[in-house]
Amino acid sequence: MSNKTPFSPNISTIASAIQPFHVMKILAEAKILEASGKEVIHMEIGEPDFASLPCVHQAANEAAEQGLTHYTPTMGLPALREKLADFYGDFYQANVSQNNIMITPGSSTALQLVLTALLNPGDKVMLADPAYPCNRQFVNLLHGELLAIPVSHETQYQLNLDLLKANWQAGIKVVMVASPANPTGTIIEQNELLAMAEFLAEQNAYFIVDEIYQGLVYERPAESILGNVNLPENVIVINSFSKFFGMTGWRLGWCVLPEHLISVMDRLGQNLFLAAPTPSQYGALRVLEQDALQALEARRAIFEQRRNALINAMQQASFTPKLIPQGAFYLYWDVSEYTDNSEQFCADLLQQTGVAITPGRDFGDYQAKQHVRLAYTTDIEKLTLAVQKISGFIHQNADFETVKSNLPGLVGFDIQGII
């Protein structure tokens, strides 16, 4: 007979309500299939398939060998903040002071800190639906109120000034956007971003701009909202060393803050994480050197080639995405012609063909059951094969009319000549 004192678990209501990443279920099932010997084409996870640059490894190792493994200041290694300020000037033609830059353990931590600094319980946060799922969960953790605005291909799956005005209501404290965006890869033009920032300043609301995929843009220069002169003091930029810089596992990000938020962010950081990982910061210091940036540009070009190859393969298979991604490494695809349950579509596709993609459910509620996300984070041969497998799967399982050969053309994109 046990003498253990009985205990009834009592998890917080907020924590219990946090939703999982549904893509992780797809990933887990894909790993099981691989373990059984089945070949899987991974297009579900938003992570570059390249390892971090060798120079990053060398710099971190050298720092460790020199004993540079102690805490840095909470705001980050001074040399790294200075280097990032220089990077903004060279890469984005933006005048950013190192004093306004805070280094964080990943960009998610930066966003969590920023929202903690800004939100009181009941404050409203506007964002697009679909959007990156953690954004919603952070607002819920802080007892904020979400205003998820449905967006479609007609607005590039993005918020814009007209949508802000049409959906404005009392109590909105923060508006969040991402450019380029996950899951859509679409961009908000700089003049639109500036107009949105100015409107929000008039409403005494903050504008958080997620730029973690900036650098990974195609057929256009990389741009930051911080490159605009006379930017209002309500703009906060979140960025990361994970995507363009290829340092996912090093867990390092940063934010650029208006002057009045620096002190409170420093105090929050001291209490919540103390400092970002020191070896990661020395690795990041090295990745900002010119030769490393040139190597990263070569990788960006590869992602552009993959995007083009994926679109070309889809065109050949008579699939017609409504928009071509302008950045990141995602394509958000409306599959309503083939299914009314994209989650089941993804599950069946994986089991029958070994192609792993992400259901729209991860990114919001609006038209989630008719969308999937494809990540072109694998080589062109596999991307082309994946499209062939998807086409075979659809035709084998179709209970809909045969796909028409004369589908509408791609919006704003000339597919001719793409390799």
C-alpha cells in the first residue's frame, strides 16, 4: 500500500489553452516513416537545410578556447551590437544606433519581451490571419485580446493601411506584421509600411515589424522599415540570425527599439534570460563579415532557384498558386479545388507518397482548411519529385472533376523561361 501523499495537478488555464504546432505531428510521423525505410521529402519545417557557415563554428570555438564564455551584458555583446548597426547601414542604408539594438536568445524571445513591455491585460493586438502561430500564443500568455484580420491573396495575405482603418477599434495597443511573411512569403512595400506606421502613431499604437526573413528576398533588394527617414517612435523591429544567416540552432535574435523602451527591455531581459548565449554571439559577430555575407548571398540565390523550380514544376502539373512568394522559403497554396480538409490532405499525402507539407491550421482560422504551406528548403530534384508525387496523389484520390488544362495564369509573375 502506497503512503505517497495524493496530489492533483493544477495547470494554469492560459498554459492549458496554448495550441501545439500541428506541423510537429507531421514531422513526427515523417520520422517514423523514415525509420521504417520509406523515403520522405521534407517540405514541412521552416528551417534552411544548410548547416551554419564554417566560419561561425570557428569563431565560436576560438571564443571558447580563449575563455570568452562568461555572461555578456543583457543588451548583448557591445561589439556585436556595433557590428549590427554597421550592417544596417551597409545592407539596408538605414541609420540605426547600436544603443537601440538588443540581442536576445532567438527572435521569439525578442517578441515575447517586447509584448511583455507593451501589453496590459485586455489590450488588443491586431495581426493577419494567416500568420506565424507563436504570435497569437504570446498575446494569449499576456492576457491580451487578439484581433485576427482575415487576409487573402487579394492583399498579398498581408495587412495594409486600408485594412487597419476598416478594422480599427478602441483599445488596440499593438499591430504586428511580418515582411516577408510566414507562411506566405509575401512582402509589404516600404511606402505602405511607413503609411501604416504613421497611422498607428496617430492612434497611439505600436507597430511591430517582423523582418526575420529579410535578406531572403527575390528579384528585389533587401529592405528594412528602418531605412525610412523620420520614422515614428512607435516602430519596433524583430530580426534573427536563424533564417538568412542560417544559424537556427544557435538561438540568437535581436530587436531594434525606440529610445523610450530600452530601459524597460533591459530590465525585463535581466530577469527573464540574463543574457543571450555568449558563444552564439561571437559566431554572429563573424557571420556579419563581408566574406560570410557573400556566402550567404550565394545561398539566397539557391533559394531563389528552388522557388522558381517549384513554381515551374507546379505549372507543369497544372497547379496554379494564386501568388508567387517574394521572399522567405514558403509557398502558401490554396488546395480547395482538391480537398475541404487540408489537415487530412497533408496526413494522407505523407502516408501515401512520403511528401511532408504543413496544413493551414497552424497559421490561423481563415480558410485554413483550404490551404497548405510548402517549404522549399530542399534541393530542386526533390522539389520536382515532390510535385510529381502530389499530382499523382491528387489524381489517384480525386473525387472532383479532372484538373482543367487552362487554369488562370499566375498573379503578377511571368513563368516563362524559369528553370
